[in-house]
Amino acid sequence: MINPKLAKIFYGGDYNPDQWPREIWDEDIRLFKLASIDLVTLPVFSWALLQPDETHYRFDWLDEILDLLADNDIYACMATSTAAHPAWMAHRYPDVLRTNFYGEKRRFGMRHNSCPNSPTYLKYSRALAGALAHRYKDHPALLIWHVSNEYGGECYCDNCAAAFRIWLQQRYGSLDELNRCWNTRFWSHTFYDWDEIVPPNMLSEHLSPWDQTRTAFQGISLDYRRFMSDSILASYRLEYDALKEHTPDVPVTTNLMGHFKPLNYFQWAPYLDVISWDSYPPMGVHPADIALRHDLMRALKHGQPFMLMEQTPSQQNWQPYNSLKRPGVLRLWSHQAVAHGADAVMYFQMRQSRGACEKWHGAVISHAGHENVRVFREVAELGNDLNRLGDSLLDARAESQVAILFDWENWWALEMSSGPSKDLKYLPQIYKYYRALWKRGIPTDFVGPDSDLSNYRLLIAPTAYLLQPGFADKLKQFVRSGGAFLTTFFSGMVDHNDLVVLGGYPGELRDLTGVWVEEFDAFPPDLSNEIVLDHPLGDLNGAYQCGLVCDLAHAEKADVLAVYGKDFYAGRPALTRNTYGSGAAWYIASDPEQPFVDGLLAHICDEQGVQPILTPHEGVEVTQRAKDNHTFTFLLNHNDRPADVELGDIAGEDLLTGQHLSGKATLPPHGVSIIRTKQ
Ligand code: GLA
Ligand code: ZN
């Protein structure tokens, strides 16, 4: 449980009372009560106010607002305020300022702006976290800590360069080993002294004008990404430890951002007590794409419930087109988060700010300043829903028999590699396979390279280009004991140093997949090939388009189920299945159109005995959470029209209405039901 002090789904959001005069606070509290708000996050960006100079803190205003919250039974998700440094600090100690990818030293400005290896930043951020924890450790409002805010970015300053060299010494032990792993004889890069190594950026290794993510040396750039993720994590951990010194029992989190490329969240997760994340889907997003991010965030702590730390009640300000959430969508998307494992539903922001760049960002309390507006009414309605749910869902777990591998290091390596195609990106591949499962109503987990696979019937690893040490053996064990494994083109190509696995692709997956890939072709967007099935496979039949990359494979042991339809490699394997122990390894040699993936996954799920929760109904998402011998089935109608959903064996109380549902449920447009059944 996130914190047993409050036995319900937390409801609230980012609150910036320090941007408003004192008399507004009482009005805020009145409106919070009307909307059933019970948790507010503060002070997220108040470092300059909390610490006017090097030696003083000013906590008086924070004391007052925390007391006011406690008097009104509202808890605080207490932020450490270290995500934007004060101007005096940057002025006096320029080492806090970052140096960007182009080698330019930043001036004071913006936020999320501190160098993670700046001695000044580390000293003062740790001290502030400690001071807050010391002062508020016994405050009745304190419920959970929120360190900094949306960590990210990168720095290439001299402090980071020096820290990188130390990080490399720890990783490689010797320059000989480093030279070997980076393959430095290429382009005369042999290093004879650690000090010769510089951070890889646009001044050094990233020089390609057509795509800056590409680097001349994948080994160096991959290590810099690892190092940056580790550096930022280390700065977080300093604050974490400072908080725990005073409040060992108060959970600590920092708000993550879904599939955020710069930080390897699987490596961060052990250092967060609770996962929390910020969800900002644009209008017109496919609901599966929101679901995917919730599932990825839930995976970080192996299914433990997470907090939806931020979402907008209405619109954002930073997208190219900041459309309003249509009536009912806020409620639908909030329940969708709960359906995927959230035990908190929170907003950015509680009161709409008056100046600077977020003044057009939606808020619970709008510029109108009162409750008689659509958005507030919808927020209050959702507050009622969450009151009604009480503690029934808290800590309930989602169960899946299918998992998708998500490996940040594979993502980094795949996209910084030069060739075979600039369009080869990791996320679209992940999305394609996830969407197929979502449409079929099959709950999906994500797993990282270190996760336990034994509970799954099917594991999908799209473009698993880089394999971590030992992962192939784990896969073999998984398949031998009855699991199905599906991988795709350009997989198993390199080891964790981005060195090619010699002797034939897909390297360590060759034995398991039973194929040898001799070469691979790449297409510009307007060209394609096709995958032609010999015999129908489930609902798959005939020919399907494919493109991007085509592996030219030999089936050494695998059965060939489909072949290429065109070009000089027409007739060569495009889809294979290799029986391995009691399971099977599937391999798709190219990037097929979505209907092929939909049909193939339906077939493999059937073969593995993995069934949808309910017969799929277009646009209606179905998920389950379970606890204490109860199953909670969520029906989420993403359509603009009503939906009749066949409930099969599922019959029970809809927790949102108290009605008994069985046989068929009619959901209004954007409607939600949560049906409780006894197991
Ligand atoms: C992020 C930040 C918030 C705010 C919102 C606006 O999630 O964490 O401080 O800027 O975006 O959408
Ligand atoms: Zn730096």
C-alpha cells in the first residue's frame, strides 16, 4: 500500500500556494473539499523561496500551508523543490549550470537545469532535502516524499567528463579492456590515458548532420547514456538517503515519464519506494498507447501499484495543439489508470497559474476561480467515484500471461547505430505488438532484462538488437519449459558493448529460433515487400505488406510458415516457428503491417491457451485487478457511442453504481464499469 494512513485511492495534484496571496488559500481549501481532494504535491518549484541565500532557509510559509492542510484532513506529497536551482546559486556557482549536447554552457534559466555532477548542486540539494525532512518529519500532513521533478536531460560539462572517466575506470578496470570493448582501433581511437576520453556529443563523436542521435562510436555513446542515467540516479539517491535519515518509514518517489528515453527506469526502480508517473496523452491518441505506458510503469516494481502523479484535468500548454479533454474523457482516462494499477489519481495543477508559460495549462481551479465550470464539475464527479471505491481496489494486482521485453539499453543502442535504416526505431515496434494484444483484450506485462519470466506463457521481444549477458540462456530455459517466444528482424545482433556477435546473426538467438540470417535489406518508406503464407494460420491468410528492414534468413531448424513475395529473395523465410523443448520460438524476418501482427498474436495466444478476459468489443478496453479472493473487471468504453458488452461468466456489482451486472452491460459513450466478482 502506498501509505496506509489513507485507505482510499489518493486524489489531488500539484499545488503552488506560494504563487498566490494568503487569502486565496482558504478558498483553495473550500474548493478542494468540494472536489474530494485529499493529497496535494508541494512545494515542487520553490527552492528560491525556501532558500534565499547560502545560509538561510525560510520555512514560515510552508509551515503555515502544511498546518492549514492538516487542519482540513488533506495530506501532502512533499516535494524537495530541487528541480530548479535559485538564480543566486547559478550566479555564484556556475558549476550548477549544465553544458548542452552542442557544448554550450547554459546561463541561468528554465528548470530541470542542474548538472548532476555539480558539487554545488549535490551539496545544496541534499541539504535542502535533509532540512525539509528534519523539520516536517512529525508533521501530520506528511504522507509521501516527491524528490525533485521529472528528472531528465543530460550534461557534458567538465565535471561530468571527470565523473565519466571514474565511472569508466570502475566499469572496465583497465584501458586495455575499455579499448577492446569500444573497438577503438577503428578510426585511430586507441586511448593511452583516461584523461584523453571526452564526453561524446556534437563536438566529438556525434557529427552526422542528418541524424544527431547517430554516433561514430556506439560503445562510447552507449556508455555515456548509461553514465548519465546513473549520475542523475545518484543525485536522486543523495536526496533519498537524506530523507530516510529523518523519516525512514515515509515512502519516497519521484515522478517518472512513461517510456522516457534518457533514463533506464528499470535500474531506477529499486530506489523508489513507489512508482509514480505523469501521463499527458495528446488528443486523438489510441487508448492502447496510454495503456501501454501504464503497464510499463507498473512493470518497474513488478506489478506493485503506482501513482498517476500528474495528468491535466483539461488541456496542456506545451503540445503543438492543446485540445480540451472532451466531456467524460477525464473520468475515463483516470479509471483507465486505476484499471492498469494506479492507486492514486493526481493532476497538474490545482490552481491555474497567472503568469509564465503554464498559464494556459488546465487546472482543477481555473482562472474563473469558482466551482461552476465544466472541468471542476468533472473533477468533483471523479472525486465522488474514488470515494465510492474506498479501499476496495487498493493494492489489487493485475495478472498477465503475456509479456513484452522492454530494454532501455537496446533502445539506446538500436537508435544510435549507423545503419541499416534511419527509420528503424524501437518504440513503434513495441507499440505494434502491444496494440495487437490490447485489441484482442489480452492483458500484457512488460519485463526488463532482469525480470523473472517463469509466470508467462508468451514473451515478445521486438527488435531485440542488443542482448544483455545471460538473457539468451534465460530465454532458452523459458521456451524449453513450455513458453512461446516471439522475436523479430535485426535481433541478437550485438552484445552489451554493441560489438557484433560473430559467426552468424541472430547471434545468441540462432539456436533458439532455428534460423541463420545471412544479410539484411532496408527500404525507404515508399518501398515494401510482402509476407506470403503457405497455409492459413488462425485468421491469417494470403499476403501482407512488410517493409523497413527485411532479414534474409535460412531456416536451419525452424519450420517456415511464410515467405517473402517479391524481389531477389522471394521464397525465402519471412515467418518461422521452431519447436524447442516443450515450447516454440517464433521469428518474423521483417516489419509487417498491423493486421499481420494482430492475426499472428491471436494465433500464438490460442496455441498457448491465453484467452481474452471477454470477447473483444471494438474500442472497449477490458482489464482486471485482483485481491483477497475478489476480481475487479474494468470495462472502459473509449468510443463516442454506447457499447453493449457481453459479460460471459462475469456477474457482480458495479462498484461505481451499485447495480448488479450480468449477461450484457450497456456502457454509455466514455462509460466505465468496475465489476466485483468472488473468485
Ligand atoms: C510536467 C511537470 C509539471 C508541469 C506539467 C505540465 O509534467 O512535471 O511541472 O510542467 O508537465 O503539463
Ligand atoms: Zn555536468
